[in-house]
Amino acid sequence: MNFKKIDNLYHSNPLDTLATALWKIKNDNHKIVEDKDRLMVLDKKAIIFYYPKTENISLSDFQNTEISVIHSKYLKYVPTHLYNTSTKYFKLIHVLKNISSVDESLTFKKVELPKDIPDIVNIIRTCYENLHVNEEIVNKWTTHPTYNSNLWIWILDKNKDKMALGIAEFDKESKEGALEWIQVYPEYQGKGLGRSLVNYLLLNLRNKAKFVTVSGEIDNITKPEKLYRKCGFTGDAVWHLFKK
């Protein structure tokens, strides 16, 4: 499948081209649809990339899909009455300059696989009650070509108990880093551990990646966007996830 056009669009503007990291749409199961009016990528019943070229947009694009991921600047093309829910997401970028140092009093430790997989599931489920992550799903993450063991990190307390988890990925082809999970157990929140994890991962990516992206739900009660901006991420892209 030829992703050259999407590659070019993404590298010229990572925040406004895709809601996720570039590598996530490069899948043989995805279908590219292009004509004189639009370019889009379909994942089964979902629109995961949408780029209108003209004002002549077909309503059937949205009638035939269950999910659509659309940038705010293209909302005028979306028949919102077809969908039951809409969730807003931010996407930010870090160009790996002026990264803050980490707290040297903290203990950072690489995740041990497969031994730590149950602990990874536990911290994600604790922080996100509505996410149905299991050991099989986490194990699949380690088979991705973007997996890098140096980017799976715990922060431990003085008793070697796990307080926080950070997972990032690195795409060698696009030179893009992506923060995937920054999780802190509730009893340890408010102590700067999330910020330390982000900065630790950015420092690990500094000599590999050209840039790092992160996305998340705007209305999340933990305010992740505020954390990432404190760590030097910038951008104003807003994406909408529509579901029927």
C-alpha cells in the first residue's frame, strides 16, 4: 500500500494530519481511498484519516462507517447527526530541545518482560477503569516494530514498589517518538512523578527521534494535556472521535 502522500502530509504537519503517530496507520489491513475530492484511509468500519480536497464531499463516506476520526478544521464536512457520541482529543509535539532534567532522587527501572506484564495491566486498569487492557494485549505491544525496551520504564519507591509507569515507542522509519502511557498510581499522584517520567523518556528519545508526539482526551479529569505542556510539548490541534 502506497502511503507516500500521507507521509509527505504528515512530515509537513504531524499535528493536523493524523490524530495518532504515523506508524499506526501503516497497516496492510487499511484501505486507501482517493479521488479528486478526498483522500482517506479506512480501517474496517472506521475513517482514520480524512483529507478533503474540495467542497464536494460524499455523505456516503460517513454513512458507511461506524467511527470517524476528524480534525476540527474539517468538521463542516461531517454529518454529526449520524453519530451518537463525540469525544475531543488533543495532539501535541515536542522537538526535543530544552528538556528538563529528571529528579535524581528517583529510581527508574526498565520493565522486565514478560515478568512485569501483570503489573502493567494492573496500573493501567487502576488508572483507567473503562479500559479493558489484558495481558494478551500488552504482550502484543512488544511485537510492534516500534517497541523499544529502553522506553518501558517504572519509577520505584524506596521499598522497590512500583509507583508509576511510562511507555513510549520509536518509529525508525519516520524518526518519530510517541508517548503511549504515562500512568501514576493514585496514591502517588501530585508528586511530580508523571513529569519525571515524561522527561526521562524524552531524554531517552533525544538522540534517536526528530520529534515526539502525544495525544489524549481533552476532558480527562487528570488533565494530561497540562502535564505535557509543562514538559515542553506544544500545539493546538483538536481531533474529534465520532461513534455511532
